[in-house]
Amino acid sequence: MAVKIRLKRIGKKKTPFYRIIVSDAKAPVQGKFVDEIGTYDPNTNPGTVKVDAEKAQKWLANGAQPTDTVAKIFKMAGVHKN
């Protein structure tokens, strides 16, 4: 099973809020997910990022591939792939 770490958009129209989730690569973006490891709020200046670093490290070590955007968010939060 290929696993991706990606963003799931929630929130109202024109006020996005994202959850950082771990899901099967073939699952739809708004569909079921395996684990939630954080949130990202781009409405604040600068954007607010809350990441459970321990869970993120565990999923990265197990082979989960972050999307480009999530990789940038991890870099901002200080979560690095080992």
C-alpha cells in the first residue's frame, strides 16, 4: 500500500483551513484517511502550523511520501526526514 502525507481542506468558502493527514495514495483527497498528524492555517500571518513531530517521523520512517506542499510545511515546522 502506497501511503501519502497530504493536506485535507476544511473550513468555509474563502477561509481555508487544512488538516495534515496520512492516507492511501489511491484514496480521494476528501475520503477516508489513516491518521491525522497536524493542522495548517494559512489565514494568519505567518501561517500557523501545528504538527505532531513524533507521528510525522514515524510515518516518514515507515515510507510515507509527503506531497510538495506538506514537505515545505514540515520544513517550516522543523520535521526532517531521517
